[in-house]
Amino acid sequence: MSGPVSDFLSGVAEGFFSNDYLRDFTHASKTFRPNNYQNAPKLKFLFHVNFEVNMEALPNCPSANWGLAVKSVKLPSFTMTTHEMNQYNRKRIVQTKIKYDPVDITFHDDVGTSQNGGMIRNLWKLYYQYYYTDSKNPRIMIASKAVNSTSTKGAGYNDRTQYTPSITGDENWGYSGEASQSMPGLVKVPFFKSIRIFGFNQHNYVTYVLVNPMITRFGHDTYNYAEANGTMENTMAIDYETVVYDSGAISGANPGNFIPGFGDVANYDRQLSPITRPGSQATILGQGGLVDGVDGFSQAVADGNYLGALQIAGTSYNTFKNVNLAQIAKTDITQQILGAMNGTANARNTFNIPTGATIGAAVANFVNKPPYIPPDP
């Protein structure tokens, strides 16, 4: 017998008697999703770099967030020096030292003046002038507004001291190890206190702290007419004394308390997307749902933001006016309980299951006291 019925029965039999261990993606799900995706591969583009400049070295150092210009950063690597010993003809490996391999950092090059870009160029200039006197007093021909008029300043690069009676005033070149009068105890402190590299995953972070880092190589890019689509970048190699590790959870409200410069309103868009605005989603407990709307409305009123409170109230009303709240609540709770049982909740979308009283109060507040919606003009 052949035909569709036979093929169907054959397929059922094959599936029923097949090996249970040859399954679909359940293996990957059980491997990567438990404990908030603990074993899932981490994404390379979720990182932030913070350069901590020693304010004793540069009291007037601008508070520029140089980490924003980082294009890529190599994480620390280590090389251990070992020796092979012979213990009664048995091989023994003995460690003698650890070497911290340099860290390479690539920056976007926003070439410009100190008032208009040039962030990394100015960082390098501050570092360059702090340790090396070559660039502090250059002789530069400066054209004035008057025709055929020039003026000069600084030391003479082309002077040949063997032909002059003295080098006074032109002897400061190369590395400068002395401290300035403004430094405590006249000790030249390191330019950087630390460079901290933060990696993000599921609202958590890990930190690699490079202690007392120093620049061992800095390079500008190459201008090239042939690279019509190329973008300029700067490269830097960092040597450091040791590495310290840290980790923790990120506060969504104030991430800068844990990660300096990250989430700063001066550089980051903190405005919620319209699809996540409180009260904009047809969910009771989830992000942007009814509970979020009630909380957002109360917080806006407490902050005196009455226009924002009216916007949240109107959004919530329009979202839930024609929906079955009981069915939505049932779906939300079921999904959350299943996720908690499997340990597969996504930290980005998780929420604490409120008590029945909290849910009832939120629903009653919405149903019994609908927000005021102004009439159309």
C-alpha cells in the first residue's frame, strides 16, 4: 500500500520509535537560556571604556568622556614565564613571573580643535605635554593680520647649540620626570589612575581595571585619496601594572553610579521609545503595561510633571479601553511563572510578580477612575 495515508503512517511511526536524543533546539535552550542566559555567548559591541585621569596631574583637565570615541578595545592578556625543572628525572614546571601583554585601543578620529571635536587628539596632546617637553614651547611662524607680518614664539627647533655660547632657554627636550609646583609633595604622579573596560550582558556588567596604565604607542591614521569610503582613526597601545576584576548589576535609573560616564544624559538618549512608554503596551505586568502606567502617572504627579502625567493617563486609557484585562493578566502571570520555573527569564523584560492586592488595586484604579481625556478642539 502506498500513497498519502501510507506516507503519513510511516512518518508517525518513525517519529514515535525514533531516538529521543535527536531532538530540536531543546538542547540549545537548556544550555544557554537558564539563569538569565548565563551561558549564552556575549555580544562584542556591548562595552564601555572609562579613562580615569589623575586630577593631581592635571587639575584643569577637561571632563571629556573620551570613552565615547572608542571603536574597539582588546581585553587584557597574560603571559606566564615558566621553567622546566628536572626532579629525579621527572618533569616539573615552575612559574617565575607574569607578564601583562599590552592592550590595543582604537578610537574614532574626530579631527578638530579643542572647541570643536578633536577629543582623542586632545587627550594625546595632554599626555604628550605632561611627560615630554618637546611640544611645550615650539617655534611656530604665526601669520598676523598685517600683510607680510609674522611673529614667533617658543623654543628654536633649528638652533645648533654648538655654534652658540649657551643653550639657556633652549634645553628642555625629551622626557620630563620632574614634578610641577602644583603637585603635592613635588611628586610626578601618573597621568592615568586607571582605564576601566566594562562589558554588558542582561543588565549586568563585568569590569577589567588596568591599574596605573601608560601609553607605549600612539598612532594617527593615514590620509589617502584612494580610500573614498574610509574613516580616520587613532590607535593606542597601553601597558599597565596589573589587572583587577569586578562585576555587578546595572541600575536602569542611574547607571552612571556604577559605570562612570555611561548613560549620561549629556551623551545618551534616555527618552523612552513610544512603544515602551508607561501604559502603551497591552499587558498588566510587563514593561510599559498597566502597572507601569499607574506607577508612571503617580511619579509624574509627585514630580509636578502634570503634562507628563496627563500623557501617561491618556496613553493608558487608549491602550486598555477595548481589551479584556482579565485575559491579559492571566497570560502575563502564566508566562512569568513558566519562565521562573524554567529559569529562563530574560532580565531585560522580567518583572516581579505583584501580589493580588497590588494587581487588584491597579485594575480598580484604572476601571473605576478613568483618566480625564480633554475633548477634541
